[in-house]
Amino acid sequence: MDGYIAQQLLNGLILGSMYALVAIGFTMIYGIIRLINFAHGDIVMIGAFMTLGLVISGKISFPVIIILVFIGGALMGILIERVAFRPMRGAPQVTGFITSLAISILLQNLGILLLTAQPRNFFCPDYLQTIYHLGPVSLRAIDLGIVVTAVVLMIFLVLLVRFTRLGMAMRATAENLNVARLMGININRTIMLAFAIGSGLAGVAGMMWGGKYGQIDPLLGFVPGLKAFVAAVIGGVGSIPGAMLGAYLLGFGEVLFVGLLPPIYSSYRDAFVFTTLIMILLVLPNGLLGGKTEDKA
Amino acid sequence: MKRTIFGTFAVLFMVVCFTVASMAAEPIKLGALYNLTGGMSSIDAPSLNGAKLQAKLINESGGLLGGRMLEVIGIDTKTDQKATATGAKKALSKGVVAGLGYGDTTFVMASAPLFQAKGIPFVTSGATHPELPKWVGNCMFMTPFGDDDQSFAIADFAYNKLKARNVVVWTDNSMDFTKALSKFFKQRFKELGGKVVLEDFFMMGDKDFSAQIARLKAASPKPDAVFISAIPNEAGLTVKQIREAGLSLAIVSGDGFDTELVSTVPGPKLANDVYFATHTYREDPRPEVVAFVKAYEKEYGRPPENAFAPLGYDAVGLIANAIKKAGTTEKVALRKALAATMGYKGVTGEISYTRPSGVPMKAVAIVGVKNGKYDLLETWVPEK
């Protein structure tokens, strides 16, 4: 039975890391321009298909693919920011939110048009599929990769925001866009870079998603997008460690909900997720690690 | 400028020609409702391809009722029940003489009653709930066997051939089809003397089954097989994740597993010891099957994806057969002709509506997956 609990905790950790990969990019964009970007999940989808395309097209090694997918996701993010969000800078928050929904639907339908809605299988090198048995628990190399990538990227992002010039510019932009501009910060460039980094991370998350589940389709971004949103809200939108924390809470919560309650409740895991979200927002409207934010909308 | 005028006339001329031609022999319209996007797409898209292929072949050999062409109007209902009802209304407003569609009961129940209300026959190509004709009414016709038959077939196979005594049952709790399949499987398996040691549940769209798998691993007494009642979207995912967790017990299921995803998602190394009951056609030497596979490959450049392609083909075949017999597309006569179908030689087996339940009595194929390859292991025939 102890082995059972250990396995479930490990499952929660892996699922949480998967959500964290998506959530930290999401929360980064929100933190800077207060934009709830629903198209974030669809960049995950694009990342997954990009990986599949690169794997099929030739003998590119997996680490190189990670870099290419990061760059591809980043370019996609820059494109979206340039085309859809920059023209409406200064518009009320809700405008950006609705625009992001529109982009999301556009990307999903483009995906269906170009790739058909049929789910397809994902290729992953054998060494990522290796199964390790550690006492009573087992996990795969890709799971390990997901956990490590999530933690490393989070640390990298926190350091970036705290200690670099770009990070300082980002924090200033987040605090007050207009004052930052008066201080000589190139806010267009700062916001563009935030989008690039956040979307690049989403691309990598898509790659991990495909590797983990082995099956991808043009609508796959919806669920991770939604879960990332929930994770970010639980953790306090805009806070990178908060998003990470929220994602882990969500991952553990989902798995333990299914694992510890009688099986008949297994199919209600998403209901549990959203109930938790409502409860946390009732008690802590700014999330677990969210500071007091002033809403300008 | 001259060119524009010329162009306008050319277009007008074509429109006139087209109208005249279509007045000469008005096409017979069939409304084909399918989920071409979303979770059901890997079942439904091949069905529509099969349906369109049948119509094309009929039209190439001169159409029906003295040269009238069959027109299959495909409507995508997006694996969404609201879109399904809207799609049914759209089809009806276009003046279809019959409806067809779906590989799943839930979506038939969202559309067929609207056809029933207008007295227009609806033939489901792949929905297998044995009480569908009872629920909807006398305009409801089934191309496939019922879930009871396929569940009994795989339960018999699991008990007699795989010698399974203890099983775990996983059910997708979001669909009528998957719930019915599990119900009939449990019923038969217990009748045979086997034991269901654990039941677990999930929802369509779930991606992560790690929590259920951990429980499956811990189940006691140790199960010999797990019955997974799922649709294709979850079929490959569950097989992959169960095998990756190091579990090697047999995985059994129904026709929801009849998809290439079962072998491609886990890959040939892990796609082992999977057995499912499905519609007879795979590896079958009957002339209807051979001709169908050849025509499908010629039309779409690939072999039929799964049994739902020939089922769509058979659904249009059933309707065309009834139109020929009735000699008209009038709804009452057409419904009667459909109900009187006897010994229609479909690709997925012979179809006769002799049972009082309205469910055709068809043989069930048991297919096994070994190293990613599908093999027909046996054919199960219902007793009554």
C-alpha cells in the first residue's frame, strides 16, 4: 500500500510538472501586460506538431529539436503579439482577453484545416521511453525530463526576472507601462521578449506533452491551456513561483483525488479541479503567492 | 471590360445548364451526420468516406430509380451534442430522404429522434446500443451488431481462450456506448463464472491515466485482464500508459479499440496482448470485402482506417437497397422497405432485421494485436 501511495505521489509530481511547464509561460505574459492569453495552449499544440515534423523530417537529435522548438514557439509568440496584441495596447483588459480567445480558435481551426482533426501518433526516441523501476514505483525517462525541465526553467525565469536588465525592464513595465516608457524603457521590445520567452516555453511544453502521451491533435492545446490558467490563478497570476506551486497543487490534487477516493469518483476529476479553483479564489482572491495587484481595467 | 461581360455570360450559361441538368433528374439526398472533428473523428471520418464511396459507386453504375444520383450531404457535428441537433435540423431542412451517421449512441440519440418526429428513416452506421430502435422508434435502423453481442463475444473470448478469471473493468463514464459495453461485459463474464475485482472510471478527453493505473497495479486478487470500455481517442493512450507502467496483463475491449491508434500510439513494442471485438471485415476473404477494400484504396489512396469505413459504406448500401425495393423515396414506403431488409450482403456481414429488438444479428470478429499487427483470431456468432 505504501508503494501505491508513493506511485501516486510520483504521478502527481509528473503531472504537476507538465502543467507547470505550460503555466509559467502563461503567468509570465500575464504578469507583464495583464493579458490572459488563451492562445497559450495552442502554442503548446504548435510546439507538439513542430516536434513531430522535425522528428519525421530527419535525423535531428532531440536536444537540437528542443532548441528549434523553443525558437519556433518564440517566433510564433512574437508574431501573435505583433499582429494581434500590439495594435490594441492600452485598450481595456477584456479586449485582450477576447482577442486571445479569437487567436486560439483561429489556431485550432487552422490546425484542423492543415493537419485534419484526426489524432496522430507522436514519435519519441527510444532512450526517452526507457522505464525505470525504483523499488515499488516506476517512471519513464521522459517523465524525469519533464520534472527536470520544469524546475530548471522556473529557476532560470526567476533569475532572469530578478537579476537581469531585461528582467528589470519587465518588472517596470509590469508595474506601470506608461511610467516605464517615460523612463526610457523600450516597452514594445520588452513585451515582445516576454511573449517570445513565454511562447517558447509553451512550445517546449508541447514537445513534452507529445512525448508523454504519444498522441497529438490540433485541439490538444485546450486542456493544458485551461489547466495552466487554473494553476496560474491558484498560485497568484503573474508570480512565476506561484504558477509552479499552483501547477503542482493541481497535479497532486488531480492524481490523489482519483487515487485515494473510491473509483466511482474517478471521472469527476475536472469538477474537483474547478471547485478547488473557486474555493481558493473565495479565500485568497489574489492566489497563494499573488501580491496585491491593482486592476487597471 | 469585354472579357468581364463574356465571363458573366459564361457563368450564367453554366448555371442554367446545371439547373436544367439537375431538374432532369433530381438527386436523392441523404443527410450524413458525422463528427469529423473532436474525440469521435477517428471513428466518424472514415465512416463518411465509406458512405461517400458507396454513393459514388452507385452513381457510376447509373444511379437509382432510373438515373437519379445519390447525393450524400456530409455535416460535421464536432463531437458536440448541441451541434448534432443543429446538424440534424439542417439536414432535414435540405429535404433529405433519409439520414445516416455516427459511430456512437450518444450522438444518435441527439439526432435520430428529430428524424423520427418527421417520419424520415435514420440509419446509424456504427452506433451499437441494442435498445436504440426501442428508444427512438420505428424510423431507427442499425447497420452494426448490438453492444450486447460484442460484449458477450469478448467476454467469452476472455474467459474461454485467454483463461481470464479475474478482470478489472475500466469505463469511460461520459458515453452511453461505453457504459452499455461495460454493463454487458460484466453481466456475461459473471455468468461464465469469472470475477470483476475492480472497477474504475474516466472521462472522454482524459489524457493521464496514471492514477487509475497505480490502482490497477495494486488490485488484488491479481487481475488476468483489464476490460477497457473506451472510444478510439483513449484507446491508444490507455494501452500505452498501462504497458509503460510495466503491466503485461491482457487488455480487452470492444469496437472502440478498432483504430490504428491502438498500435501506433504505444508503438509496436508495447502494442501487445490487446484483444477487441469488432465488426467482421478485417482479413475476411468474402467478395464484398475484397471489392470494398480495393475501391477504398483506389479512392482515398490508403486502406480503410477501421471497421467504421465499411459500416458507413453499408449504411448507404442499406438505404439504396431499400430505395430500389420501394421504387420510390417516399418516406413511409422507404421506411417499410428498410424494415423488410432481408439478407442484405454488407461488407460487415449479412444484415436482416429479424429480431424483435430491431438489432441485426451479425457475427462478431475478435481481433488480436501482437507487436503492433492486427490479426483476426476468431468469429463469434450470436445464438439468437
